Amino acid sequence: MYYIDLTELAGSVPMASFTDYYTVRLHDSDAAGVVFFANVFRIAHDVYEQFLKQLGYSFPERFAAGDFIIPIAHAEADYLRPLRVGDMVEITAAVAEIGDSSFIMKFQIVDSENRLLATVKTVHVAVDGRTFHRMTLPEDFKKRLAQAADIA
């Protein structure tokens, strides 16, 4: 078996980032015992939710208020090595770019030997929670993202 080396295509996660850990579970895997491809997005999104919580963003509050929400408009992943049942992985999330109405998150998943297993990139767009029309990112939220990205 061989692995495609896409590390130079994946890019590196900036210094200011958020890290969490995850043990790959049986329900994450397919019949071959490796993570089903879509579950890499779920694992990354779980870390994203924790990252936002650290920034003070509350999904229940935003949904109730309806003022702004930040759905994913685009997602992509590169699978560099298999994630297997029982593997303890480290997931690093970082803000890669901030625009007027959107921002990009990048995630790196590494194993206990610090080998890059997968990368995920998500593009989030600010929309009005009532109309679902695109809107400018609220300044306070944008400022917190910039501080987290160390690009303030």
C-alpha cells in the first residue's frame, strides 16, 4: 500500500489555533475498519463547535435570536492516511481567512506520531437567521475571529 503525499497541497495551520483530541470509534468506521469519509467532516465540525464556544459564540443563543448564523457554504477534505478504530488523533483548527461576510477554517488531523492523516477546509458564510440572506459578519464576532487567528 502507498500513500499520496499531499502535505504541500494541504498547507499548514497558523500558530494561533485550537486543538482537541478524539478517539476513533467503531461507529465512525466503515466495514474495513477505517473512518468513513464523511465522518472526518463530523469530527472536524465537533472541534469547530468547541472553538466557537471558546470565542463566546453560542449556537442555541444564535438560533433563538435569529440575528446571524454561519452555515457552511463549502467543505473539502484530503485523506492522506487511514484513521482506524481506536486511533487517538489530535485535531487542530485555525481561522485561515476572514472576509466581509465569510471566513475559512482549516483543520489538520494527526496521529500520535504527529503524522498528518487528513485535512479539512470549511467556508462559513454569515446569513440572517430569519431570511437566510447573506450579511456582513458582525464586527464583534469578526474581531474575535481575528484575535483567534492572531491577525488582529
